Amino acid sequence: MAKKQKRPSVKARQQACPITPESARADLDSGRFREAMAGFKDLLKQAPAGEDRDGLRIGLADAYEGRARQLGAKGMHKEALVMWENRAALGALPVHPDHAVCLLRLGRVAQVMPMLEGGSLTADPESRALLLGHLAAQMLAGTAGIAEALPADDPIRVQATVAEEALDAYCVGNDQALAQALKAIPFRSPYRDLVQILKALSRLDPVARDHRGDWTEVARNEAAKLLDRIDDNSGFAGLRDAARLALLSEIELAPKLRDIGPATRDLVFSLRGWPAERAILWNELQALGNAPQPKQLLRLMFRHRRVLGETWAHERGLRLLLPKPQTGAKWWIEAGGKPLRKIDGYLLDAWESEAESDPWKVATYWQDHADLMADAAEPRVEPGSDAALRIALVLRRTETLFKILERMEPDSDPESLPGTIVADLESSLEHDPDDRATYLSLIAYYLRGGKALKDARNILKRAQARWPTDKAVLTAAMDTAIASGAFKKAATIAADILAVDPINSGVRERLVEAHLAHARKNLRVKRADLAMRALALAEEWSRTERTRERLELVRGLAELLAFDSRGEGRLQALAESLGNGLAARLILLLEAGACGIPGARLLKQLGLAKASTSDAADLRAFFARVRAHLDTGAKLPSEVGRELKGPLKQTARLKLDQGEMESICETLRRTDLHDVRLAFAEAALKRWRGEPVFELHAFEARHRGVVPWNVPMHETLRLEQALERARDNGDSRLVHRIIEALSGPSLPFGGPLRGGFGGGFNEDEWDDEDDDIDDGDMAQRSISLLADMIRTLGPSGFRALMQMPGPVGESMREIERDLGKEALDLLINALAADMNAKGLPFPDPGDFNPGPSPSTRKRNRAKRKRR
């Protein structure tokens, strides 16, 4: 270990650099008071007797003052007093009030009194008032000798009685006596800061608390304004600081309590109204350190269970048994807990299941817990009771964690995962019928895809019975009417919503879209007349430029279909306003496809079939509209690719910045325009050679759906080099994506592969390098790839990656179901250590058994051993 070098002394530094008045003043201005003191002392010694030495003496006095403040801030009042006395010894300087304050803090009252009569403080009313305030604070604190040293008619002595009465009145909660005492204290009294503090604290009425037990925002703001009137150098600044801490919320206060002294902490506890038991609990908790062991916390909670509440201590204590409930159950009794019940075991199982992020497992364990809670309730669970609300929360737990219904369409199989979650949510409404969010969530799920309108109407009917005028329920009713094709009913509901919420633009837009959908439906069956009626209704609700554009498009198509000459002119004018480029052709193709009109024929009729040169602005507008279309959940029609693929590939040569090129590639990744995506990725790589994100886009576009061992070796190596660069750049998200691309559509040991065997191989000049690779070599490549993944991400990061949606996550979860968690952990540890995986518990490939389906596992659930 290198020897620690000693800091050079002040004298040594001064010998190395000659001292000048400028250097000493620079030390003073920079807060280097020790160096400044030494410098000014040496300059005073060296200055000739005849020269003006006042400037140097003032500089030394300022250095003494700065050093005294430093020491006082650290609580070193005796050392600070030495600095103040050295300053006073320079002579011809006014008494500094902080010198007197330092004496007061050391109890040297007799030395302070002569300072009050000195000419310097008498000539400085502000400094004298400051010192009187400190004397008043010390008087109330009970410092001996102050009253005896003051005249009988001194305001500090006279008003001390009234100030004490005010304090007593506040402490006993006598608001009337407090108000009278505060009125008796004059405005310029030495106790005026105490008046502001007591007024601020009186704003914190016990009833002025929110549901968390914190002061309301109004009470807190009023008190804070009064406390802000008190200066930091006031004698009552300590009491003000304690009052400010008392204003904080529980979450804000907790970390600050550790940084203050015990006396201030006790005062804060009193101001917040904490009972003595809570203060004792807090002090015992701090004695355990910053990271107490669960067993220590349990002992503390069980010792104070009477104050904390038996139920709270029991349930919170159970949480401390995770993540090893079996081990924790042994010292639960040792810590003083009551014997665990059967329902506790079920609850621990459910909590433990959440650590693995498997929605099937989480749903199964929470269902078991809910069933046991219902069985334990005698004779039945009353809806809305505390027990019923707890059961409802348990039944909603899986959806709360995974949001399954938010991204899936209705499933007719009641044993599927969505069907199971829906059954749980509907059951939760029987226990908690007032949870509006669950009604709305179920309605939105049933409406998705338009396959379960009857179920949506049933849930909507129950919601409307409870909240007939609620805006959210009315909006759900309008969406249900639109999905059912009842546009007149939807318009009536929309009018009801806008009557109470006239600026609700979302309702208007949805109604316009509904009428547009009705118009398109009529155009598909060649009923232009009915389509025009629907457009007239849509126009009544349209308020935005975007909806007006859509109306013009559909109206032009309806006129074309009705052989109205105005239609062609309307559509040409609209296309011209958009530049007659890619963006214009895109919206025409999208709308024509939705109305059942051949897009290619429409473009030819409008004179837009021939590709025109597009600029960067048109390209940006095109992809903005593509993203808006994809964000609705729709796909790009194949006709868009057929008509625009060529012109789009040509625009890849446009000089866009790197962020724009990456955004375009990401948008194209959501479509089937793989050739276009490849063109943009390759164009980007010509400008930013080797950029990992574009290497990934080019690889995915060129080899979409192909297993890794069917990809030419040089392509794989190129992407692996991009992986290393992404890892060096610290882009973990991109690292995950590249690893998944290298893993292919399915892991090599995760069951039957998609697109691997039986489909032939890519013919490439590099393919002969792989001709001699047998199955064992291929498996070793796969193991090496997984080992690289684990070394990159770590075992926990690798597990997190396997919980991602998609084929990789599906394969890993299937392996875990087949092999079990312990075997999978053994595999991960072996790969992480770069060990040979031989001897691990893999199933024989010839006897591969995917295991029971999730629904079968649910029906044939084995009885688990309870603690």
C-alpha cells in the first residue's frame, strides 16, 4: 500500500510562495481562513511602522471571523471563541454580535452584558436587535444569570412571562390563551420571532391532515410563509428549523431525522404529534443500522405489535420471510411470532410466484389464496366488506401485474390465460361492485376485435346501473354502440357527454371515425348514397384538420363511385396540397383499400401512378403517417408495398441525419416492407460504417425468419462484431436485440424449430465452410452463444431477457416448465462459468414431451405442500 503523503503545512506553503497582500486576500475570498490568517500576520510583521497598516489589520480580522464561523458551524464553540477574542484583541473594531452569541452558547452571560452597553452595538441597531433576540431565546431556554444581569424593566425580562405563557398555551392546545398571549407581545419585541413560529405552528391543526397523516398542502403553505420571515442568524433559528422539519411529509422527513441532533429530533417528534411509543420505535429502528436483517426487524415489530397493530405486524412480518419462506418460517417463531396458519402459507406461495414473472403461475396461486379467504369467511362474504375488498384485490392481482387484457383480444376458451383473468375480474366485481376501473377494463377488452359485443353490453349494463351519468361510463357506452354499428345511439350518447364536457375532443373524433367507418362500409357494397349520408353526419361533429382531411378523402371516393365529376377534382386537389408525393399516395391507397376500391386504378386515374421524385420533407411526412396508421393497431395493406416499394427504395439515398434514418428503420421493422428496410439500413451503413443498430436492421431485413445456422457465416460474424460494439457503447437494449437476432426464431433446445429443418439451405459462396459442421458442432455453437449472452448480461439479466415476449421467452419458459427451476438454474450456472453442459438434466430429444398445456395444469393442479 502506498504511503499516505502528509499535507504540507501553512508555513511550508508560504515559504514556497512569497506572500503578498493580494495572495492573502485571495485566500480569504476563497475560504482558506487559516492560510489567510497566517498571511496577514506575516504581512503585519513585515510592514514598516510608518506605513498604513489598517487594511492588513481589517483583513486579519475578517480571517479570524471566517475561521470562527467555520468552527461554530461544527459545534466547536470554545475554539471559535478563541478566534473571536483574537479578533477583539486587534482593537478599534466594533463588537461582532456573533462573538456575543458564542459567549451565550458557552454560558458566559457576564461577559455579554458589557457588550450591550458598548458604543459599537449601540450605534448598530440591527446588530443590537440580533443579540437581544439571542438573549431572549437563552432566557426562555433557562440559561442562568441573564435575568439577574438585566434591569427590572428590560423588555427581555418583562416580556419573558408572556412568552412563557404563549409556549404553555401552545403545548396544552389552548388556542384562545395562545392568541391572547401573542397579542400581548409587541411587534419589535426580542421575542417577535417566537411569535411567528407559534403562529405558524398553530396553523397545523390536528384536523388539517390528509389520508396519509401528513399536513394538508394549504396548512403547510401558510405555516411555511410565516417561518420564512425568520432570518438564519436569529436566536430562534433552531426552533424555526425544527418547525420546518415538522411540516415535511413522512417520506420527506425520514431521511432528514438521521442528520439532526437528539434534542432537535425530540422536538420534531413533539411538533408532529408523535406519541412517545412511536419515538421509541424510531430510535430502536435506527439502532439496527441502515440495512437491518429481517430477523432483527421481526423482533422489533413483534416487541411493538401492540402499537403497530397485531394484524399489521403479522402481515408485514410475513413479507420479511421472502425470498426464502421455508428458512424464514423457522426463525419466525424464534422472533416471537405466532404460529403460521394455512392461509399464511398460501399467501407466501402467491408472493413467491410473482418473482418468476409467469402469469399462469401467479394467477394459479392467487386464485388458491382467494378461494381459501372466501372459505374462511363465515357464513358468507358480504359485498363491499373489508374481507370482500381483500378478495377482490387478490383476484385482480394478475391483471394488475401483467396487463394481459390490455394487449390481447377476447378468447373464447375459458381455460386460456385471458379467459382465466377475465373470470377473476368478473368474480372480483361480485365482491367489490363499486370498482369502476374494472368495469371499464373489461368493456375495453370485450370490444377489442369486435368478437365479444354481447359480453361488453352485459358489463356495460351493470356499470350504467351504478354510474348513469359518469363520463367514462358514457364514453364506454358510446364505444360499445359504435362497435355494434348503432351510430345514431352513439351520436345521442356523444351529445350527452359533450353537454357536461364540451371540450372533449376525443369523443368528437371517435364519433367522426365511427361515421367514416359506416361510410366506408357502404362504399364497399357500392352504396354511395348511404355513404354520403354518413359523411354528412360525420361533418357535424368534425372540428380538427385531420378529420376534415379524412372526410374529404372519403367524400371524393364516394363521388367517384357515383360517377360525380367533382370527386376526381376533389382528390387531385387534396393530393396536390400534400405535394403529390409519397405521403399523398399513401393516404389515397389506405383510404381506397378501406373503401374496397383498387388503389392502383385510383392512382392511375388521378395521374399519380408514375413515381415522382420525393424530397426529405415528403419522406418525413410519409413515415409520420405510416407510424400514425400502425399505432392504431392496423397493418399496411399489401397494395401499399406493391405500389410504393420502388419509389421508397430510391429515397434511401436522401441525406437524412442518423436519428431520422434509425427512426425510419424502426418504423419499417413494424411492416412487411423488408426490402425497403434493407435499402435504408444499407444506405445508412455507407455513411456510418459498422453502426450496430443499422447492422441489426440489415441482418433482420435480409434474414427475417431464418434460423442462425442457415445464415452465411460471414453475416453472423459481422453481427457479432456489431454486438461487441454495442456492448462497448453501453447500449444494453440494443445488446438484447442483437442477441435475440443471433438466437433466431427459437432457441436450439427449445422444441421444434421454425424454418430450420426440411426447408433447404441458402446457397451462398460461403456455405461450403459449414458443410462439415455436424449436429454436435451446431449444438456447441448454440451453447457458446448462450454462454456469451450470460457473460454479457449476468445470470439475473439473462433470466430477465427470457421473460420478454416473443419466441426466445416462450422457449425458455417451456424449458423451465419441463426441467424445473433447479435444473434450469444449474444450466445457467454451467453456461455462465463456461463449463461443459454434458450431464445436465436435458430430456432425450427422441422422447421430448412439451408437458401439459397451461389450461390442463390449471384443471389438474396438484396439492402443494403447505407450511
